[in-house]
Amino acid sequence: MDTHAKLQLLSDASQYDLACACGTGNSDRRHRGSDGAWLYPVSLPGGGHSVMLKTLMSNVCVNDCGYCPYRSDTDNLRCTISPDDMAKIYLDYVQQKKVFGLFLSSGVTGTPDRTMEMLNDTARILRTKHNYKGYIHLKVIPGASDGAIEDAMCLANAVSINIEAPGERRFSKLSLKKDYLRDIIRPLQQISRFSDESRFSKVKKTTQFIVGASDETDSEIVRYTAGLYNRLKLNRVYFSSYQRGLGDSRIPGEKQELKRSDQGFVREHRLYQVDFLLRQYGFEESDISFDRDNNLSLDLDPKRTWAQRHPEFYPVNVNRADKLSLLRVPGIGPETVKKIIQLRKQSRICRVDTLPMVRKYREEAAAYVSF
Ligand code: SF4
């Protein structure tokens, strides 16, 4: 295979790795570049958007993750791109102004550190040989040593390692070869420790859950998510609905559905809503309600669920309430709160129709506010 054919294969393969909020649905804005590689519009962990070349360095893998089409026992065409070739391909895209960032991941070829060396060497070639100053996200391979992680954090703007499942028991349903504490949690903790050092203060750190692959409940995911933010100080946690039809018989329901289900998609969406409540709305883990099965409601979003369960909290007086109280009003988000605070400095807000928000949300908020 020539390098471009390899890139097409490997960037196709990376669609299953969504730890940078890349979309894969038909309606998203990803498109193929001239090499056939997928270019992804992405949300960056520090805010803002970019277009990235996202690819694996290799789809050869010694591991056995039940949800992954590239686990070692599947019959797939396999290939690897060298660091020199990957750096060259990427720079071609940059020079054509088609991408503004690189997201590199890989199957595990040999050992985790041998694989990390390929990723790190690509970044090193770009940084030192070509003086590239732009965005690089490097995936930390499960089981990577502290030295390999440190090297990645010296070279990258962002690093990530996928947590995949909330806890050892759930994780053991996904892989018999990877050890949750040794290969996932220890590197996550090490990334967190390194980021306390001033030299790494600007390196973003993220992780991702695969939702629906290990029979896990939403309450378990939310508990772990809160811990990842509060204890390990991660910048972002991502959630990717498991795409049925790709995994092996260990995955619950694998044989029942052949593609990403609507329900899985709504579940992923609800988890993102909780994530926003935890990060931007002042909600605590204990504010999130679950049904009898310990899952989030698929019918009602988590903020409205909280509002329904706490009628005593309302109405919130828009002229006097503090920021966190305003954020508890359904329909009101952080941007609207800023506008309300600005507006009430100028004059008293007297009517719902003068609230600085679009009509749909204003109508929703009306039942929860006073003046
Ligand atoms: S480590 Fe697991 S998820 Fe990653 S390529 Fe290998 S089998 Fe797939």
C-alpha cells in the first residue's frame, strides 16, 4: 500500500475513536481531503473549534477490546504509517490550509511505549524539524509509562486516554488484556500529576466513555465524570455512544441492533447535558436525578428534572438572584445570565418579554421567574 492508501484506511479507522467531540453522523460537517482522509470539525477542550486531521498511526493492535473493530482477532487489512511519512502528509494539509490541528492515535503495535514512541516522534519531527507551532492532540496509549506520557505532554497541546467504562468491574467486560487500574487509571493519574507542574499547565487533558458497551448505568458514568473533574482536574470528558455492529459477542445487545441506536444517541446527549451542568452551571453530582434503573430520563433533560423536583426553589427573582440561582432556571444558560446581569445594572427588568433571550427559551423560563 502506498502512503495515501494507508492514510485513507487509518483515518477511516479513527472514526471509532471520538475523544475529541468529532461527529460521525451523516449530518456532521466532516469531509474527505484530497487523500481520502477524513477531516473533522472539532470542539477543542479549551473552547473554540478547529478542523483536524484525525488518524491512527497504525491499526495493528495486540489488544482485544470487545467494542473495537480493530481488536487483534478481527480480519482487517492492517497497516502502519511511519512518523516521517505522517509528519509529511500532515504538513501538506497545513500548507494547503485545509486543517489547523492534528489528532493522533493508534492501535497498540507491540508495547504501549513502542506505540507512544511513534506518536511522540511524529510530533517531535513536526515541532523540531519543521518548527510547527500549531495544535497537536496525542492519545496516550493504555499502559504507557510515565516517561512516555511526559514526552507526549512536552510535545502536545492536549493529551487524552480513554477511560471507556466507569470502574474495574464494567471495564472487565470490554477487555481481558487491559487492566483498568494499571493501564487506564494509573496513566490518567500521572497525566493529572504532571499537569500540576507549571511547564504543563497549558496542556489540556481529556478522556472519553464508551456509552452502552459495558452494561453500565448513567449514574455510574456521572459519578466517575464528577471524580474526573474534581479529583483529576480533567478539562473535558467526552461520551461516545457505542456503535453497535462493530463489537464481539461480549457486548450487551450486540446481536440485537446493527447500528448506533436512537436511544443510545439520546443517552449520549443527556450525559453531555449533565457534563455542562457540572462544568458550567454550578451543579453537583448530588443534584442529578436518576430513574429506578439508575439512568437519566430519556424524556426530560437533567436541568428540567431538577426544576420539577424542587418547586420550592422557584420563582427566581431576575432582578436580585445571584448567578448560580439564575442558572437553575430552565431556559437560562451562562450567556443569558451575563446579559441579565448587564441589563439589570442599567434598569430594573419588569417583564418576561424583556428578558434577553430567544422566544422559545423565554417562554420556558417564564414559569420559573419573578420580577
Ligand atoms: S487498544 Fe482496543 S480500542 Fe484501541 S485499537 Fe486496540 S483493540 Fe481497538
